[in-house]
Amino acid sequence: MRVLVVEDDFLQALAVQNLILDIGEGRLEPVLVPSLESAMERIINEPFDVVLLDLMLPDAQGLGGLERIVQVAPRLPVVVLTGLGKDELVARAFETGAQDYLIKGDGDGKELLRAIRHAIRRKASELRRLERARSDPLTGLANREVLVERIDRAKGRADREQRPFALLF
């Protein structure tokens, strides 16, 4: 399992890496990056199972980094790392797309492993619910909402390319 650790503080990153290596028993592979930009490049070009994201990066303060990761990789679970235990920030992180959070310096390897496992399970569950909400339970085919989205997308593409658009029903 590949874990992308996005942390600009080198000592914090090493501490997280060591926790991952200690608890992973060879099953977890941490990959450290110091910025959101380097994380985005890695996410686009490499497969990861989960991201541990510091919310205070030099190139993305607060929830901006989380928003970008969720936008680029909506199926990738994210655990936010924060030095602030503020309930409002954590709640907004969940609303933005995080599956779990950890407060830096609190907890141990077991807590980290629990957060990673729960984040992966929560994301999988979220994706299953989304798929069920967008399909007919009897036939498994896309529902009306998906049909309307696809028609709008096809119409927009036809308009941009100045091509005719038709819908046969």
C-alpha cells in the first residue's frame, strides 16, 4: 500500500515515515513530498492508496490543498494532518473531502494505521453510495440524473466544436 505523505516540515515528515515503516511491517510504502505541487505531480503520474496531507503547506494554506487533491483525484482517500485541533477546521476538512484527520504529535503508530485504514474504508463506502445513487437499483443502468449530466456534457461539447447535436429517444 502506497502512502503519499505531504509535509513541508522535514522532521515531521521523517517522524511520520518512521511510524509508517514501523507499523506497516513491509506492507506500507511511504513516499514523502514537501509541497502541494510535488504531491499533485506524483498523484497524476503514480498510483497511491491514501494521502496524508499537512494543512499548512507553503504553497497551499488551509483547505486549499485538500480541495485541489480532491478535484484531481476524487477517488483517493485523504487523511489531513494538522497542528491545530480546531473542531471547525476539522469539520470543514470533512466537508471538503477528507476521510479522517490526525493532530500532529498526538497518537502513535496504531492511531496512524487506524486513520489510514478507516480513510480507505470510508472512501470506498462513499464511492459505493455515490454509485448506487446514480444508478437504477433494478437494472443497474444510469439514472435520470446521470442521463441529464451526459446530455448537458454532449451538448456543451457540440456547442464548443460547432457541431450539430441530436438526441434520439
